Amino acid sequence: MNRLYLQYDLPKESPGPYESHPVEGYGFVFHRNWGTLDEWIIFGKAGPGSGHYHASDGSVQIYAHGKPLVIGYGKYPYITTTWRYTILRLDGRSNWSRGSTGPVFTSELLDAAEMHVPVVNVSTNKEKTIPDMVKSGQITDSTWDAVMDVPASYFDRSVIFNRADNYLVLFDRAGPRYNSDWFTHVMSESHTVEDGVIHFTGKFGIDLDLHILAPPNAVPTVLGPVATQFAAEIKSKKLHWSKNNIDQQVVQLSSPPDSDYLTVFHPRKRGEEKRNLKITKSGALWQIDSDTGASRFVCSRKPVQVESDGFVFHGSRCGTVKSGATETLVMLSGTKIGVGDLGLEADRSLALLAEIRDGRFKRIIAQASKETSLKIGRTEAQKIPAGRTVIMSNQHRR
């Protein structure tokens, strides 16, 4: 299989112990099973990187089990192409504003990242609705358009990849002033809907379950398969455009300003034993149960306090994954997180990742925008300077 990477200096070997890494100026790559037929790549784009540019900051793409599954695509001309990605679009216009990525955390059980995308420079003309575009059976309309500055808004995206169970959580927050649309594009031949879950039959033997948790009682528009992009392939080390189209299915959700979107992408090989996710909610706490274990996450705009079955969290965004004697906690925005007798507490909001093995903290990474005091269990609080700090610890109890 030939693949075209955006990163020209992609290393030939795994870049680190967990394979995932930030891509400076562009976003992040979450990676599993490097160089195998079961390779996973989740790419998020948001950054000031220069060069050829599409209106796609804040988007994600998913290769699962070695196959393309959730793919964004530009099409010449590129100005009105925001809707062609798994992304948020505000006010029906493509967004030409550059975003930022950070923090990015990687570990054995989960990866996590945050993206912030301002909306200040957009296409002048509003785009057609997706149903209008597919009346002809193809989504190929894309026109050159001028861009203009508008009163500022934004959208934020939190991404958590559960590496133990191979599913992705996206928590998206649209800013003020403008209505928003949420899009995703799936390499799928057909779909069914059961108990609020959209089941996609993938084109390459990899299926997808899409859980839409917010907005509550959302009624998505699912279209296609329709031709969305002219295919490209590499022959004799040269890129060739094919006359054949790639058919994908398009999902669209629409909401008023200041709305949240919470979705779970669960790819799996066709024919393997079905592993459904059971997703429940208690207050601000979500729990996902699978055949291999349970994970928890909190996705909120405003800080909340959660205490449930030995789990404690004060903040707005976090996640946990446990497998055997290992558990990983990630706090993307908060002041306190802990499980059982192990806890971490800061005097101001920060981001951190903590790995627990055999009842002890084995690795803690903290990232703070300002100098912060962090207390690990019952130990004396220590100063965490602004920026990224790696803390190694043997055993700390709350």
C-alpha cells in the first residue's frame, strides 16, 4: 500500500516508546503498531506551519487497522473546503484562520491532545448545504472565493485516543456569535442506525460505530455514498490523478452558537467478534465499558467536581483508562484528579498525564501556562514552572 504523508521527514522507525508525538507547527500524530498491517494513524491538524494550506485547522483523520477510514480531503480550488473534513464549520463559511495545538500527551494506554482554532478570517460567500450539493449525486462543487475578516469566534477540540480499546473521543466546543455545523466523512458503502449508534460498513473491511453523545437527542444527516474526491495514487514515485471518484458518506450535525459536540469513533475489523461499547453517564461523568475494561471521562465547558467509586476530579476535561495493573489518568484542564489512594492537586488549573502501575505513580508529566504548585499525595507541594515538566515518582498517596 502506498501512502502519501504530509511530513517529508517521517522517520523510518517508531519515533518513541508510545509511537505518538506532536508535529511542531502542524498538530499531532497518534500512532499504533508502527509498520505493521494493523497500523493505526490519527492525525490532528492545527498550527501556524507554512506551505501549501487548506482551510482545515482543527480537523482529524483516522487510519485504522492499516486502512483509511475517516479521511479529510482538499479539492482544487481549496478556499471553500472546510466542510470536507472531520471538523466544525461556523456560519456556513470555510475558516482560513490558523489554530494551535497543545498540550499533547502520549502513553501506553491513551493519547490526548487539545486544539484551539480562532474564527476570524473566513470565505466571503456561504457554502451550499450538503443536501443541495448531493442532488447531482456528487459533492464536487468548490469555487474560488474571496476571504474576509469577521467578528471573532472560535472552536476548541479535545481528543482522547483509548489505545487499549481502539476508540477515539472528540469533545468539540463551538464559540459565540455563529451557528455551527459538525462534519465527518467515512470511507463507507452503507450505514444503519441502531439505538442511536450509526454503524458504517467500511469500504476496505474496516467498519465504524459512531456514537453521538452531544448534542442530546441529535438527529444527524447522513448522506451518500457520494463522490467526494478524485482519487490519487503513486505510480513510479509520481503522483497521478485518477478519473475515478472516491465515494464516502458524509455526516452533518447543526447547532446554535456556544454548542457542544461529543462523539465516540469506534473502528473495528469486519468479521471479528463484535465488541460493543456500553456508554453511560452519571452527572458530568461518562463511563465506557468494553470487554477489556472500563474508562471514564469528563467533558465540560465549565469546571465541575466529580467523586465516584474512588475517582475524584475537579476541572472540565479529563480521561482515565485501566488495563490490568496499569491505569493512566489525563487531565486536560483541572486542578485535582485521583483514583483510590493516589491523588494529584494543583493550586491553579493545569494539564497533566499520570501513569499508575501496581498502585504507584510511575510517570507524571505536567504542563502549565503559569508557575503552579502541585501536591502529589501527602508530599510537600512542589513548584511546577510554566511549560512542560516531567516528574518521576515512586509512591505517593492521597
